[in-house]
Amino acid sequence: MSATPAAATAFKELFLNHGAQYTYRKGEFVIRPGEQPSGIFYIESGLVKAYDITKYGEENLLIIRKPEEMFPFIWGITGQERSIIYEALVPSALRMVRRETFLDYVDHNPDALAVLLDAALEMYRLHSERILNLGYRNVRERLVSFLLTTAGRFGVTNDSGHTLLDVPLRYQDIGSAISASRETVGREMQALERRDMLRVQDGYITLCDVDALQDFL
């Protein structure tokens, strides 16, 4: 199922017309550790990372949310809390509606179900790719798969024809996503950079040879 443009626009207007607007600085919590969500958030601009904390006290990156996406999705539908932390990755502008308002809209607008299903399927696809990546590939393959998946969500073609990942990524974040240490990620990134497959500058990654990277998989 795919939502019609009209249904997607109407769903967006729920947040724009009935949501309170909030702005967050880089590194500011949207939902703090252990905090009950105050409502459903819709990203107007910016990026928000979702993560939890492992028993060793380390961050475990789950997903980076981009404009026109909403969160916390599962809590919004089921009311079940998952202790997920949400933090602004860059300066961000969000809209928030109360869960009761959100559910009332869904109950009275059948077309909204297609929008929710599309969002759920995209989340399922991303998490399925991550599970397959962790289960059947070595570290370099996991890294390359992560970079290519990230390019699919955040890739921008620059003047050189290369693909800029328009999202700041720390090696620690990448490592938590592919089950590798920050040091291992650094070594693998340097190896790929020496082969002119990618470039790292000011915290941003540019994929210089997507075809060569795909050959790893």
C-alpha cells in the first residue's frame, strides 16, 4: 500500500495546524532517558537520532530520523514505552501533537492508515536490513552496507558526481550500528579512503565510488 499525496499532505497538516512547535539545539534531548513521551513529534527540519544505552553504558544507535518523519512511532500506536532516547543531531524544528489527538485523527480519517502503513513498512525494511547485515557479513561488508543504506536516506549528489551523506556521523555511532568498535570503524574507513572509495571531511562522509562499494556486497 502507498499513501496518496493528498493523504500524506493531510497527515502533515495535522501537525502543522494542531501541533505545538519546538526548536532544539544540536545535542539537546527531545525525549530524555527514562522520560515519558509528551506526544508524537513530526520533524519540519533538522535530524533527530534515536538510541538506547547498553548495559555497558554505551550508546546504541537505532535510527536517524529526517524531515517529514515522526516519532516515537510504536508508542504513538500502541502506547508501549521502549526507553528510547531522542536527541537533536543538528539544530532542528519539530511539531508535536498529543497522542490522544493523533489517535483521534487516525480513527476518523481512514486514509491516514495508508500513511502509517508506509511509515511502518519503511521502518521494517531498515531494521530488517540491519539484522541481515549483522548476521551474515564481516566488518567491512557491514560498514559498506551501512554507508550505502545511509546514502539511500541522506545521499546528495555533489558537483563532482559523488554522493555526500548529508548527516554528521561519528565513528562511535557507526560502530554501534554495525556491532564494531570505534577503532575498527576508523581503520576500515581509512582503508576505504586509501582506495579512493570515500572521503571524510569535517564529520561528513562522501562516497566517491558507489559501484566499487557495492561490489563488496
